[in-house]
Amino acid sequence: MTPLHSRQRRHGRRWVTLGLASTVAMVPLATGQAGANLTDDKQAVDAQIDDAYDEVLSFNKKVAKATRQVLDAREQLPSAQANLAKAEAAASEASAAHQEAKQELEAAATRALRTEEQLADLEAAISSLRGDVGDFARRAYQMGPFAELEMLLDAKDPSDFTDRLAAIRNVSKSNNDALNEMADSRADMAYMEERLRAVREEAQQQQARAQERLDAARQAEAGAQAAKDLVDNLVQQEQTALKSAQAGQAEVKAQYEQLAAEQARIAEEIAQAARKLERQTGVKTGTGGGVDVGGQWLFPVAGASIGSNAGWRFHPILHYTRCHAGADIGAGSGTPIAAVADGVVVQAGYSGGYGNFTVISHGGGLTSGYGHQSSIIVKAGQTVKRGQIIGYVGSTGLSSGPHLHFEARVDGDPYDPKGWFGQGAKVRVCV
């Protein structure tokens, strides 16, 4: 039996013990001082077990927090891992784009260099042609405007005339060719200068693009690293929280079960004393197995409904089951709580994980319990009527939010409360 199971049993025995204690108080104990000693021992052990119970509550709060951290980490992990994969893919794509941009920049730089070399060659050729044309112009100037005519007139014979005319034409053609070539070269040079400007502009654009790709790659790599860090942190968070949830569990469980066993032993001794008292006085303190659990109760919170049923619950982290001995009824804090049937209040006060807790006995071992109240407006020993307001919904004790934890018990054993609301059979739970 786990500590949580023992806790449920202890609350059941406590309710029965309350009934026994009130009966014993009304009738002198035949056992005298022995009975008083048993009661004192019972109270001492109850105090010890309450201390252990508080430890269990504290432990469970830590477990609840650690459990939430584990489950939160596990919930976030798939998304973080998916984001990591996307970030790594983006980083790889950005890196490849940067490499491509670098190659394009290098190609543009090569084209610019080649264009510059071609432009330098053109400039050298134009300079050479300019020199040739200049030489011709100087000779022509030195010879005067009629030099060619004088050369032809000085011919000795027709053959010499023809040769001189051919020479003049060749010189003129060479000059014209040089002039044409120089003009073409200048046109080519203008084109190459424009091309060089375009190539340099392209190179600058490629350089800017390469820088953008580099920045994008670095940003993507940083994003991938951040995503990886998040995944690593979530994994570490899960592992740390899991260790926190598991730490000390065995020690607290052993202490609690030891004290619970001691409480059960003393409770049995009190039960034996009560049975002896019954034989002597005829006063009945329990159902004897013949309780009538018939009838239908008023729902304790008007307009509300059961949100979480009674029964076993499985812890997703520590992998143990515990008994949820009642039903949870969702309602806002401060909502009135009504007694489900006529009865006598046997407990009204703070009770560990139940918070502000009221127990009403309806006779024959049948009780109803109301946990986590924000405030209680009845007292132990008070008679209440069906529908009478006994307290208000809250979130005291071990509670994650405002609601009413409602229990139905027969001789201390938890039953499914829905059976008394016409929503199912009246059956024991956690058996």
C-alpha cells in the first residue's frame, strides 16, 4: 500500500474513530484507565501521522511542481526539436547561399580584372596609333601642302610617276587605316570603360550579396544554436525535475507506512474496546455490514456538475497509482455549498491536503465529506438539514484551483458519490 493509499485509509478510520470517540464520551468506559490510555496513545500517534502527512503533502507539492516541469518540458520538446531541425536546415541553406555568393563575387572580380587588362591593351594600342598618326602629320607639315604634287611632278618618266602615285596612295591608305583603327579603338575603349563600370558595379553588388548571405548564415547558425540550447535545456529540465520528483519518495513512504501501521494497530485496539462496550451497553457504533445506503442526495453545489470522478489515478512521471476517494465539482471560489442530506457534523476544520474540510454523518455509517472550502460555517456536533449552507467553495489544502472535493463513505470506505445523485450505482472505489 502506497502512502497515498494509506492516507485514504487513515481518513476513513479517522471518521469511524470520531464516531467511536463521541459514543465513548457519552457512556462511561468499562475498561477504565486502559481505555483512556488507548485514546491518549491514539492521539499521540495521530499527531505523529499528521506530521508525516504534512511531510507527504510537502513532498507531493514538490512532486506536483516537478511533474508539471517534466510534462511541460516534454510538451515543448517536440516543437523545440522541430524548430531545431528547421534552424539547422536554414543555417545549411544560408551557408550554401553564402558560398554561392562568394563564387559569384570571385567570378565578377575575375571579369573586372580581365576587362581592366583589355582596357589597358586598348589604351596602349591607341597610344601607339596616335604616335603613328602624329608622325605622319609632322612629315606632312614639314613637306608642305604641295609635297605630294611636287613628288608627282618630279617624276622622270611615266613609270616613275606611277610608282610615286602608288607610294602616295599607300601612305595615304596607311594613314587612313591608322585613323580608322584609332577611331575603332577609341570606340572599343569607350565600350570597355562602360563594361568595366558595369562589371565593377556587379562586383560590388555581388560583394553586398555575399555579405548579406554571410550575415544570414551567421544569424541562421545563431538561431540553430539557440534552438539546440533550448532542446538541451528542456532535456536537462526534464531530467532534473524527474530526479526532484523521485528524490526522497522511498523515505517518506516508509515513514508514513510505519506510522499508518501503528495508527491501524491502535485503531483496532480502540475498536476492540468499543465492541466490548457494545456488549456491555448495547450501544451500536457501526453498521455491522447491514447499512442501508439507499436514498438520493441533493447536489451540493447548485448548477454545477462532476468534473473528475472518484477512483484510481495514475501518476505519469512516478508511475504509481493513487486513490482519488471522491469527485471534484468545479465551481468558482465563494460558491455556496449545501448539505446533501440531514445529518450531524462530525468534523469541521482544516485537515491537511483536504484543506478546510467538513464531514457530515447521515447515520448507519454513511458520511459525506466536503474538501478545499474557502470557509466553513458549521461546527462539529451541529445538526444540519438537507440544503442548508455549510460552507463555500475554495482552494485550500492540496488543490490546484477552486473546486469542491466531495466524498461519500460507508464505514469509512470511499464510494462513488454519483450513486447518491442518480448518476450510477453505489459502488466502492479503489478496491
